[in-house]
Amino acid sequence: MTTNTISQEIFSDSGTIERPNPQKLVLKAKISLNKDELSSLANKILNELKLGKQASSYKLVQKSLKRLIELILFSSK
């Protein structure tokens, strides 16, 4: 199973939140996390919110996602 396949299973493009499967989460956790992949997912989330880039809420979410990525990368080392 590739990283892309796992991402598609966990992060569905259907717009609905899937019920987490512990086996999928454990499998995802064993894969090394790449900053570029995480940033790409963060950008996808920002685009889905459909906020203007000048909106204060957009900037707050962007800052929060960047911090989350930093914490994920720091904790995975």
C-alpha cells in the first residue's frame, strides 16, 4: 500500500468526514512525514474554506496550520 493510497483512504475528497479506523491511523503514523506533503494538505484545507486571502480568519487558520505542521514534524523526530 502506498502513501498516496493511504492518504486517499483517510483524507477523502468526498467532503464527508470518514470515521477513523485505528488500523489506518497506525499505518499512517509509521510513514515518515514530509513537510511538503503536510504543507500541500494545509493548502488544500485553506482552499476548501473558501476564505479570501486577506481575511483575518484565513490568516489565523494559515498560522495555526503552520504551527500544527511544526509540531507534527518536531514530534516525529
